Amino acid sequence: MANEKQPVVDEAVERGWEIPDFTIKEIREAIPAHCFKRDTLRSFTYVIHDFAIIAALAYAATWIDTIPSQAARVLLWPAYWIAQGIVGTGVWVIGHECGHQAFSPSKAINNSVGMVLHTLLLVPYHSWRISHSRHHKATGHMNRDQVFLPSTRSHYGLPPRDQDPEGDGPHSAFEESPIATLFGFFKMFVFGWPLYLLTNISGQAYPGWASHFNPYCAIFDETQVWDVMQSTAGIVSMIGVLTYAGQVFGSLAVIKFYVIPYLFVNFWLVLITYMQHTHPNLPHYREGVWNFQRGAALTVDRSFGAIIDYFHHHIADTHVAHHFFSTMPHYNAEEATHHIKKVLGKHYQQDPTPIPLALWQNWKLCRFVEDEGDVVFYKN
């Protein structure tokens, strides 16, 4: 024990960051038992709810092009795309819940429903379920987390901290115009999700072609090959359905009714994930400090407003609860969050900053972390 390596927590001391010592048992015991109950019938009512609204929106949109006023058409199509993207994200959230086995006590029902819902949104269900499980098991871990991993100082070719004339920043290397920043947002929100699925961009640097469509890459083990292949087959089938729909109804109709709302769903997925796991005041941990509950507590709850929170099934404003207990149904997460706040106290992370401002701040302030240290904070 005398030779045990001590964690390097210099940055935690500098920032006055207290590393928490609560246990999962303490948190779980503070939450009423009924919050963990999975009700299959109740879960299906949310599927029906979402698809009813999606169908109503799509039907209403069939009348847009019959409106004589061009100005009205120009306004109504974007309104449809935005609304459909918001509701479609709710469908994605339910599919994601199936991947966590939170939809039903039945694994068969979870995986069947999840496969259908995610395939409809061009998400490889099992492939992403597996990699996302890794994310939950290692949230906030510099060497094992799966999404929005901080780049390191050396990645940008910056000199070591003690030799860097710009110290902790801001660094001139990251200075950019507002136009450049907006272009960065465009690339992240339009291409980030498909590139993550295809190439694992922003994830761990696995060897070879790390992809959610490559069953033999390092993301998966040999027992998961069939799941990945099944998921890929689902995506190919969905692309076939969309191609056929294009032949029947016309490519423009498919683009207007499906493709553009799909891009809005992708936007929400990236935004939610980025904002839930990126904050200038929160660290990432390495092996000397990290444990599951400490990592889960690095998640940030953010509200996107009552309407969006409702249609997104509160995935963003109860994300802390979701990371502690991912098999908990979304419809119990608000109540659980109330109790979690009491246990975590000052370690409960919630940011009321308006989302556009918070996004801008994160982009500007969260550039890199140090290559060394068991507690590392974002710098710019």
C-alpha cells in the first residue's frame, strides 16, 4: 500500500474542485422504488403519442403546396421540418430507452421495439446500443468514454503547460471569427452524427476502421458480430424503403417529408449529447480518480424549455438521473431527479444558461485538456 500511486489532482486543487465520495447505494436508496418500475403498456402509450403527432404533422404538410401564397409556403415548410424534427427526436429517445432495457421488463420487447424505432431513423440499433452502453459505463473517463472526448494539449501541437507562453489560454491558435464558429456548428450538427456512426469521430481512437457498421472493429467483441450485422441490414432495408418511396412519390417529396426532418433529429441528438457532457467548469477524470458514480455526476441537466422537454421525454433536463440509473423509464426520471438533487447536493450539475449562449461558451472555452493528471479541466 505504501507504493500505491497517488492520484494527480493538482487541477482539482487549483480550481477548488471537490471530488465526491457518495455511493450508488446512497443515491438509489433515496429514490422511491416505484421510480424503477418499467411499465410496458405505459411505455407503448408514448410510442402511440409520438407517431400520432408525426402522422398528423405529415398529413397537414400534404396541404402546404396547395396554398396559393408563396410566402405562406415558405414559412410553413420550415415550421413542419422543425416540429417534425422535435417530435422525431422523441421517437429516437424511446428507441434509445429500449437499448437501455428501460422500455419494458422484457428484453425481447425492448430490442424489437428499439430495432424498429431506431431503424426508421437510420440508426443502427444494436451497434449504437453497444457503444452507448460503453459510454454509460465510463462517463467522464478520459481513456474509456465514447463520445465528445476532450482533445489534449499535445493533440493540437501546443507546448507543455510549463513551457507555454499562453499558459492555460486563451490561445491564439483557437481564435476564429463568428462566421468560422457558425461554420463549425454547421459541420458538427449536420455531419457529426453520421460521421460518428461511420468513423467514430469524437470517440476513442480505436485502431483501424472503428465504425458502427464494422462488426469486427474494436468497438465490439466477437459475441456482438451478429447484432452489428443485423443492425446494418436494418439500415440497408430502410434506405431501400426510402428509395422506393422516392420512385413512387418523387425524390423531392421524400426530401421534404423525411430527409430534412431527419437532419433536424440529428441536430438535436448532437446538441443534447454535446451540452450534457461538455461544460467549462466540469472536469474529466483518469483512472486514478474515476469511478462510475463520480463519472455519472459529471453529467449536466439542461432544460430546453417546457415544450421541447416534453416532446423529448425529458432526456435533457433529467440526464443526471439517466446516467446514474439508465434502466429507469423516462416518465419516472423527473421524480427521481428531485431525490437525486438532495443526495448529490453541490455535486448535482444543472446549468440554466440559455442554450444558444451556453453552446457558444462551450465552443469557445472547451478546447483541450492536459495530457497528464487524473483530474483535468477544459482550457482554451
